[in-house]
Amino acid sequence: MTVADLEKHAEALRAELGRERAERLGVLDGRDIARFAVVTGQPERRDVTGAVLAPPTFLSSVMGWGAGVPDDELDGDGTAAEDTRGLPLEGVRLMGAGQELEFHAPVPAGTAVVVHTSLTDVRMKEGRTGPLLLLRILRRFTTDAGRALVTCHESFIAR
């Protein structure tokens, strides 16, 4: 990707700075929580009512909440348009560059979750192998009623 191409992406992304998108992810299923706990080597946890509790990193780790898209709809980096929460990132390759997490409340199975996503920073940088974009995204996970569950500050590199 050329510098001019990345600058066009940066300009489009800067127009999105601070714009929040809310998406209702749905009700968390105990089976999905249990599967995540198994593959991440975490013990099953339950609250006082016996409801299965999601591991702390569950909400921030799941990129897509649907069934997924066919392979021919994936970008070169393996992401799909639905993974970018409405941000104009078509045509760039994304790589995660870290997360900072704040945990506000336990998340039991049966919780209806909403994710509020906003782009907080876009910067061009010259890397060893050429130009790149540094992106900062804020994802706030709440209940339907607005109670904070997890706040995730994420960094991405786009080429």
C-alpha cells in the first residue's frame, strides 16, 4: 500500500474520531462462556445464584459475535467488515498492538451486552518496512441498562 493510499485511509478515519457506535451483542450463553474458559485454561466460575461467570477477558477477546462470513469475504488479514465495528478499514491489513482492560463488574451468563465503539486516535508513522497507521479504539461493554462491564482501550497497526 502506498503512502497516498494510507493517507486517504487516515483522512477517512480522522472523520470518525469520537463518533460512537453502539451494537447490541445479545445475551451471553453459558455454553459459549464455558467453551472460552476451556480453551483459555481458566476454571469455571459461578456467582452466588449459580450462574456461570464469563472469564474477565471474554468480552474483549471475541472479535465477531455472529456466525462469521464465507472465506471469500475475508480481507487479506483474515478480518471481515463486521469485525471493524463500522470503521472504514476496507483494504488495509490490521494487526493487534495491545489492549488495556478495566473490569467493572462480573459478567454472568444471561447478561444482555452492548458494545460502544469509538476511534480515539489515528496517526501516520514510518516503520522499518514502510508507512503504517497507528489506531486507538475504545470499546466499552455495558449491559442493556448501561451498567459498565468492561472498558477496553485497543491499539492496532494498519498497513
